[in-house]
Amino acid sequence: MRIKRGVNAVKKRRKIFKLAKGYFGNKSKNYRIAREAVMKSLSYAYVGRKRRKRDMRNLWIARINAGARENGLSYSKLMHGLKVAGIDLNRKVLSDLAISDAEGFTALCEKAKAAL
């Protein structure tokens, strides 16, 4: 007796078409093209998740640097001063402080200057 796999094939295609929903032209209508587009999209999404971490770190560093320069320090001097002073804050928190709490960030800069 032969094995009929029509149901499974339809499920497989349906899964791909669901992921390809909203794609332009044949990328959402034709299974073979949709499969290629979905595979490419998923790989881009994977790379993008890694990329976002780098981009956010760059943004945080730029913000910290801007705040540090307002207080007469460079980014590297500020980070070194904080390390010497024993203040262990990550870049995300420092960036948030530089934007939302200028007085608190200024106080940190003063401590970093004193430690240098």
C-alpha cells in the first residue's frame, strides 16, 4: 500500500504561505518563490536580532559621550574614572541617566573626575 502525503504537503505549504503573507507579487502566491523569500526573510531576521544589540550599544555610547563632553570629560575618561571609582553601571543605564537625569549624571561625572 502506498503512503499518501497530501495532507502533510498542504500543511507544509500553508505554513510557508502564512509566513509569506503580505509579500509582494508571486512571493506570496507561488510556493517555490514564497519558500525562498521566507527562508531569506528568516535569515535576515536572525542577523537583525544580532545587529540590534550592536546598534543599541553604539547609540548608548554616543549618548554617554555627549553627556560626558558637557561635563568636560571624554567617553573613555569617564568610563575609566567610573571603573577606578568602583561605580559599576552598564552603558544602557548610563545612557538613560544622561538623557533623563542630567543632575545625577553630572554627579557621576564629578565622582569619575575625582577618581582620576
